[in-house]
Amino acid sequence: MKPLIKPKALQSGDTIASISLSAGLAGLFPHRYQQGVKQIEESFGLKVIPTPHALCSPEEIYNHPDWRLEDMMWAFENPEVKGILSNIGGDDTIRLLPLMNEKHFETIRNNPKIFMGLSDTTVNHMMCFKAGLASFYSPSLLFGYAENGGIPDIIVKNTKKTLFSTEAVGVLPESKEFIVDSVDWKIENPPKRERLPSSPWRYIQGDKVVSGPLIGGCMDVLMNIAIVEKLWPALDEFNNAILFLEDSEEQLPPELLLYWLRNLGAQGILKRISGLLFSRPGNDLFKNKEEEKKWLAKYPEFDEVILKGLKEFGRTDLPVVTNMDFGHTVPQLILPYGVKAEINPKKKTVSLLESGVV
């Protein structure tokens, strides 16, 4: 993988910009947005400002992918802004790509700063990657940092260690609880949501200690852009990389995960990587607790499908960790693109061997 430019670390007092690059939910639920802003400012000493169109209505955001791209460039070019945080994901960030040209990539490359988000923001992470900038797969403002009852402590500590320090992050912490049920953002001052006990991360294959630069994102999105030449990384960018993958909240069938793995195998990606990380399957569409229990019972099926897909492409040696905390459940850890990570199946640890900031 090519070396990526690392942005400067955040400091208390810095300004970060919130941005709506896909769904316009920040404008639809202003109280949820303000809750996230308040919690970020109180927890990290940062000042949060919206990009010019970040709080527009969902209809305006949807109808104007040009505004969204303009906001992204505005945030990168604004010298006051030290970091950029996606408000939420969505499903149509890909519509920004036909509007992009080399000048946009140059703007990102020439103004390196922290860029954060998850889910559909994977498209924007790949924009940064193409431009040569290390970005950060992370909680979004509305989903993670605006969590009811305060930002989970594990997110606060991990954010400070990853974005405010130039020391190596080290061993990533495992959360002992998680939140997966739906949240009604229409409710102002909502109660703290129920936490479910989390099972440990699962080291389902491989016994060799491996390391490599991180690359990945939301599988739904990655498979959507896999043939987009303007954005999709060259095959050699995956050489010896540790690939991290998660799915959206759309109740991913295990069979579809197998198809996606076959896609990666057919491209030649699976034979090139040194390790594979999967998040806990995401879902916030439950109608009741019985549905939730049935979904949780399906987790082992995902492990079986992953092992089947890897076996089909001759990668029974590949170290694989599943059930991790970086996807569509809360809390989410921050994974910096291009930063060297290590999987140690013997010690059952996943570590970041360097800092993502300078």
C-alpha cells in the first residue's frame, strides 16, 4: 500500500466541522444533532460548526449532491477547521462521484486533516484514500457521539487516544456491552438505551501473528463502488493489508455475505491480504425482543460463511477476527486507514502499532 499522509492531531480548543454527505438527518432531527454537538464539545473540548448545507432538509440534501461535495471541499479548505465529522451515513453518497475531478482530490491531498465517519461515508474515505490521505473509520455525530445518556466511555477514551495523541494506539479494547436496538430520534431528551452483554471477539481462523496497513469499510458500500475506476483501489493496494469489513443495519443475510466474499476473491483481493477483521453484524430494525433474539442467534452463521468463502479461495491460513466493535452497533472503535495493525491470535489481541496522526 502507498504511504498515506497523516493529519495533525486534535487539541482541546480546535474546531471541527460536521457534515451531511448522504442522508439529511441532522436537519430533520435538530435536537439529536445538538445533543451530539454538546456531548462532543463537553467530552473533548472541541468546537463544532456545521458546513454550509449540513443542516438542510433531507429533501434538499438528497436533491443536491453538488452541495454535499461543495461542503466537503469547504471543510478541507477552511483553515479554521482541524477535523471533519460525518453526521450520519445513508445510501447515495456514490452520487457525488460523477461530480468529482482531479481538482477535488488535490484539495483533499493539499489540505490534510482528520476526516471521520462510517457506513455510507465509506465512499468519502475512499476519496481520501485515492487522494493519499489517512482518514478514520469512526462513530458519526448522530450515531455514536450523540448516544442517549452520553457518549459511551469506551468511545471517549478511544477517541482521545486515537485523535489527540501521536503515540501508538496499542491494543484495541473490547466492549463488554453493546447497543443494537432501534432508537426513536423524534423523542427529545430520550432515556438511556438498554445495553446488551457482548461476547468476546472471536478468533475463528489462523494462528500466525500478522501485521499490515488497514483498509476497508462498510461492505454494502464497498461492493457498490467495486467497479468504479475513479475510486476503487488498485489491486496492489491490498498487498499484505489487513482488511476490515462491516455491514449496515439492513439485516444482512449470511448468503449475501458469501457472495460479497466471492467478489473479493474473484478480484484477487483475498489472496493478497494478511488478515481479516469483521465487526459485529449491525441491525436496528427489530420490532420486538423476540426478533432481536433470533438475530443474535444468527451470529455463528456469519462465522461459518466467512470460513466457507475463504476456503473456496484457498485462504484457510488467513487470521480472521469477528464480532468486533467498529460497525453498526454502539460503541464503535476508530480504525485509521493506512495505519499498521497487528492480529495476534495467540494473545487474542488486535493492535494499532502506530498513531494515525502527527
